[in-house]
Amino acid sequence: MSEIEINCAVLRAPSKSCVSGVTQRPIDEPVKIEGAMAEHEYTKEVVKKVGLKLYEVEADEEYPDCVFIEDPVFFLDGVAFFPQAGHPSRRGEKGAVLEFVKKHFPTLKCVEMTGEGYMDGGDICFLGGEKKEILCGVSTRTNEEGVRQLQAAYPDYTVTPIPIPTVEEGGLLHLITHCSRYASGPYLAIGKSEASQRVKKNIEERAISKVEFFEVPDDWAANCIYVNGYVLHCSQEEYPESFKAYQEKFGDKAIPLKNKEFDKIDGSLTCRVRLLKYPL
């Protein structure tokens, strides 16, 4: 996933059990399964609209969080990296995803995390650029050994650990929940809260790349998907001020996605889409 144009997107269908997904925030109202299914279908439409070939892994009712395909796999430069999930209840999700990748992308090299390492793919923030850098959050879901194994999987890149504030400190679940790429290279959207500004400072102090930030009013709205010149971002219904900021900055290249139901169980936009370049 360097500066080469992306041509594929991998999603996973939501299970009906997603109403019981793991969350670190109090839920004001339960997930509405009909709404979650509709949001998933809309995401599939948008993925195809921006010219990507869609691949969809079947849902598994045993795993309420299986829709969040970002966490069990990461694609870059012909390598599919499979972390060991930070939350024990999610570790079984990887099996079906690994099998799917081997079947549909047979030339990819598959690397599985082993031993004491653990990581959620949501802590991996690819920057690329001249420095060929990957930021990796160190959070409740990702440890230093996980970061070490990510570095070993991609020796041509520099993997930079970024500490993430805890929930008690106002932190969000993953690094890519706090910040995500909005353009090709080291360009990150980020929120304005005290916790997100701490993440910003950590990046400025630790990254070898010079990162340019685009600040949005809402922390959760800082999670967006950059693909081939388009920026897929929050909806007006959920975060109206941040929606306006994206629309003003990116114009007709800004496409809103709906995420109201998945947001209730700590699911951001990138959680539900994995991108890659693969010969078709």
C-alpha cells in the first residue's frame, strides 16, 4: 500500500451477533442490526464507486466483532501480516480471514504473529512517503513485541512506536482511531481533544517523517479512508462540523460514509475496510 494505486478492498460481512461487540465506552443505545447491515451495504457501494474490486469474507456468528476486518490483517507490498488480536475474545477471527486471503490472493506472502506478541491492525498507521514509515500505536491492544514483529515483517520500512493515551486519559481504542491518512504520504487527520493532541505531539517527537496534520473538531471523525485521491469520511448526521471540514477541504473528492451503528461498538470507518494492490 505505497503510492501505487489501490485496486482491491476486502470487507467482512457483519454477524447478527455484532450487537454484542466488545466496547470500551458506555453504550447509550444498543446496535440496531438492520442499521448495521445497511451501513455495510452502503460501504460496499462506495468501495465499488471509487473503482475497487470488492472481496467479502463471510460473517461468523461466534465472533461479534468479525466485521472489523482491519484488525486481523494488514496488506503492504505483497505481504499479508496477521496480528494476534489484543482482546482474547477476538483471536479466533483470524482463521477464516487467513484462509480467505490464501484462496483469493495466492501470491501474497502470509506472515502470522507468534509468541507473546499481540496487536490490533487498527494500531497500524501506514505513512509511506520518502521515509517509508509505518506508525504503530502501543495501546491496550498492541504491545512492544507486536511492534517488533511488524517491523520484522516489513524490513524495508521503519516502524515507529507511538504511545496511545489510556481510556482513563481520554484515549481512543487505536492509533488509527485518533489519526488516519487523508492523502498520499505523511498526511494525517486528527482530532482536537487533549488526548488526540497528545498523540499528535508523540508523533511529532517520534516519527522520522515530517507529518502534516489536518485537524477536525471531533476525535472519532478523524478516522477516514484515503484511496486513490478520494477521502471517505464521517457522515453529516454523526459529526456535522467535521463533515463540513472534510467537504470544504476535499470538495468532490470527499465521500461520506455511514457508521452510526458500528460507532456504538468502537468501530471506525477504517475498521471495516482493508485495501490492497493486487494483480487482477
